[in-house]
Amino acid sequence: MLLIRQRVVVVIALSVMVFTATISVLIGLSSAPSAFAANEGFVVTSSDAPTIFSSRVEMDLVTILDSLDKITGVSPEVFAFSEWDSDTFVVRGVDFERISSVGPAIDDQVLSGLSDGSVPDALIGDRLLSRMGFDLPATIVLVGSYNSKMDLVRISDSFSSGSPLDDELLVPLSVARYLSDTPEDMASIIRLSTNEPAWLSGLLSPESARFALFDMHISKSEVVIGESITVSASVRNWGGSEGLISIDLSVDGVSAWQISVSIDPYSTESVSHALSFSSIGTHEIEISIGGDFPVSLSSCVDVVEPYIVMESPGSVMDGSTFSVKVYTYDGAPVQDAIITIPTPTPSTNTTDDEGVSELLADAVGEFTLVVDMTGTDYGSYDVVRKPSTIQVLNPSVYPDEFLPVVSAFSLSPLSIKESEESYGSAMVDNLGILTGVYELEVFVDGSLERVISIPLDSAQSKSVSFELDSLSSGTHVVQVGDFSMSLEVQPWFVDDSDIVRLVIRYGGSNSLSSAGSIPIYQAAKISQGNVAVALFALGAISGLLATLAIVSVFSKEVHEGRRRLGIIKAIGASASATRKLVFSQAFMRGLMGAAIGLVAGIACAIALVRSGVFVVFGHSLDFDISLGPLMMILAGAISISLVSALVSAEMAVRETAISSIRDLSQENISQIDIETLLRE
């Protein structure tokens, strides 16, 4: 017996078609931001940026990522928007030499045609070119979307990559930075490709607490027995959860101090401890952490006998006065030291509270200064003379001019760790009898590091010192005058130094996403919660309407079939047999309608996408629905059909046969042939 007629198939098909098309468009909309990743590789953005357009990632990260073996391609990119003939489009600033390393690949012949003219060259995607209708080559004016800045570009060629890049204009990084007010040392995103994405995600944005130890400092590198020094270091938690880390400090391999520190996510804590030594010699200090990312840092301290330094000029003119400075090994001035220059008529004086004494040179020759520490606290200390002797010169043999030259240069130590200092010392001689000021220039790797002003008397030699710090790891050339020396800066981390530097500087401040997982709220200027509610509401409304349509049509069909059900019951059909009859017919109608609706819905969604009516964030909307959601829609439509039919049938079979037939006596239903009924 035909209880559920074929018209049900039409209603189910239409309902499923509308729901499938709606869901397909919504899924495509939610994945639209992946267009900014060009659907390739992974994307690094700043974790605190509300939108992908306001993301700012330091360009230094590009250099570090380039150095990692597991990274196969890196492309820094800057976003801007512009408009042409009322059509807004994405302007993507790229490094044309890097973009293909991440993908999608752009024809080498197209890239090789770019030139470095006064007007920057640009490339246009074929879909954008189709919308704009340019004849290439073309020179156009780009206007910034968030400011009034304008720039000229020459569109030299078009490209087709089969990706969202085909909806964009690719320009040099400098152009996009200018249009979007992005600093030179920043990019909007960094796209990258890696052969181990899980490793990179855990490195840049782990969910659990992850710790790195860095920035170890020792207050003094040279001390005496019993003198206290301070050892400090910093620990960074670049993970997304609070965690507890144990820090161990050891001296010459023996544990001297331990502490446990709780650190909030994406935060840094500093620890310090005071140490002293009981034996002379070189002692190694090591500070370390364990866990998933163990790090050990070490440095050395020299424990020496205490000594005094007496510093004087290397040469002075006969008849002139000169200064002598006396200080301890750690730089403290020595007061009340008696200094003498042993000329035929010796000149003697006492150092003041700054450790300085003024003497008169009244005879030509080479002399060794004498220091008497009686009456000071340093009587037993050894004396180190810098220089060892002083030359008193005859001014008549020197030219009547100011002639400064650098006569010596030293650098110590020649090998340091990052964040440590190296100390330079230069000797400058005035070979003339006129006084003046010499500007000593210190160069590091050919760049001027600093300028030191040195006042010089006639025929005076003067030693100056300076510090070099904050140098990156590697070998640097330091030049002073005609002298040059190499300075090696070693990373604190012998193993995986680039990785450690990466997590300390950027871990937690940037987030890593796959190309297809950039959330829509990072592209739209609305909150994550509002986007989720909006998309869910649209899908829920569509699903509710489809459900109501299917429930209504099955309810009507069963209601109109109650007379047939009454006749079946009257001739002895059981309730279970009735349910089985309704179930089989509902299943077949539901399956047929859902299948037809799915195919029609997919075709409708594809037609809408290809029509170009949906342009989201400057990109044509892609059809993006997988087999999983389609199977869920199919199963849902069939389930709703079965439940709707069985609920209605259950209400019908509980009525008596006579009431079912009697209640429908007024309905305009054709007479049922009993023989046909029994045959069915």
C-alpha cells in the first residue's frame, strides 16, 4: 500500500538543496581568510593582533627561520588594500625571490621579467586582471586603504597560480609598507613551509608551559678570595600555560644553589644569587634548567691576588706637568698613595680622593715611577704599572704642530659570549708640540661604532679604553686607526643556538597557523565570539527551516493516509507491521530526496561561487565542503524523514481502526478498492 507518496521526494530534495548550498557557502566563508596564506604552508602572525591586517612580525625572525634546517621556505609579506574603478582588491607586498619557496609557484619566466626601474614592477593575478580589464603592461596609481598615501606601480605581467593569489596584486615589500604604514623592520605575516609542522607549532606557540634559560650575567669576571659576586639569569615561559621550573647553579661541577620559579604564560622572570670563592684560580659557574627543553649556560671567574694599577702617560714634554692615576684591580680609586718621578730633582705628590696625582717632568729621559702605599689599606698589594716607564721628551726635536697617531691597540678577551663585553684599549701619541683634541674612531665590521674625544698635550701619549657589547654571534672585525683585530662572539647555547634564540625572542609573541586554519575573525574587524554566533545562527536557521519542511510534509502524508492505515488495521494488520510499512517507505523517499537535494545543492553552490557574486576580503569565494559534512547532511535528512514519519504513524496506529476510518469520512479521498488493498 502506498502510504507516503512521491511528492515527499520533491519537498525533501528542495529542503536539502537549500541547506546544502547554504552550508557550502558558510564553510567557504569561514575558510576565506586562508586566502591570505595563499592556501599554502603555514603562517606566523603576531599573537596579540586583533586582525591579520594589524599583525606585525619582526623581520629578524626571517633570518632565524632561514637558519633552521627543518624550514624549507620563508616568505615575509605585507598586506594593503587599494581600489580601482570602485573595485577593492588586495595588494600583497612580497620578496619576489622568496615567494615561490613557500608556494604557490609562480612561473620563473614571469618573475625574471621584473625590472628595477624608477617605477616598481608588479604582477597581477589572472582573476583580478579579468575583473579590472587592464591591457598589460600598465602603470596605475595605488591608494592606501587606511590613509591617503599613493604610489605608482608598473604591472608588467600576469600570472596564474591556481590559488587565491590570482585575486591579488603582488608588489615589492617597500610599496606595500608605504601604503599600509608598516615599519621597514616589520611584516604583516611570514609564510613558511616546513617538513615538520608539529615541531614548529610546538616551538612557536606551545599550549603547555615551555621554558628557556638566557641572559646569564656575572657582576665581575675577576675577584679576590672572599669577594662576593652576583650571578643572574632570566627564564622565559613561551608556552600558553603557567608552569614551575627548577633552576640549578653549580660551581666547578658542584651544586651551589637551587630554586623553583613559577612563571606565567608568555612571561619572563629573573633570578640572582651571590657567590664568593675561597681559592685562587679560574672557576666555572654553570646555571641550568631541565624539562623538555634543557638549557645550560656557563662562564668563568678568575680569582686572583689583589693588586694596584698605576696608570700614567707613556710620554710627556720636558717642563710639563702630567697626571698619574692609581686604582685597585676592581677600579676603586686609591687615595693618599705617594707618587714620585725620580728625576735629578724628583717631583712627588699624593693622590686625591679620585686617585689622581699631578707631577712635574723636569728632565729628559726614561723614568720608572715610584709608588709608596704606606698609610693606605693596600700596602701589601702588588703594583701593575701602565705603562712600565714614562718618557720625558725634548720639545725642540718635535714639529710645531698637532700630530696625533694611534700607536697601539689591544682587545681583551678576543672571544666572548653573547651579552658579554670585550674591552678595547688604544694608545694615541701626539708627535707634535701643539695641543689639540683627537677624535678616535672605532669601527666594527666597517661601521662606525663610536667616537672618543681625546685631549692631548704636546708630545703626549694617552691610553683610552672602551667597551664593546650587544654584538651578535659570529666573528667581527674591530678597527682603530691602522690596527684591526678579530673578535669572536659565541652563542650561549652551543647546541641549537638559533632555535633557542627563536623561542626566547619570539616564542609566545607569535602564533603559527596552517594555511587553512586562519580564523575568520582575524580577517574581519569583529570579535571571535560574534563571528561564531553569526555563522552558527545562519546554519541553524537554514537547518531548522529544512527540518520543519521535512517534518511538515511527512506529517501531512501520514495524516492523509490514516484511512488507509485504518483499513489495514481493520483487516488484521499488527502495529509492528504498520510501522515496518511506514519505515520502509519513509526510508526510500528520504534517501531519494536527500540524494537529489545534495547533488542539486552542490551544483547550486558551485554555480554561485563561479558567478563571482561572492568576493570576500578581496578574494573570490571558493567552494570548500568535504565529504564528511555531505554525509552528515545526507544522514540527517534521512533521520529526520524516518523520525517524522514514524512519530506520525505511531499516533495513527494507536487509534482504533473505526475511528481512523470514521474521522476521515469527510475528506475528499478516492475510494479504495479492497482487492487492491489486500494485494498491496
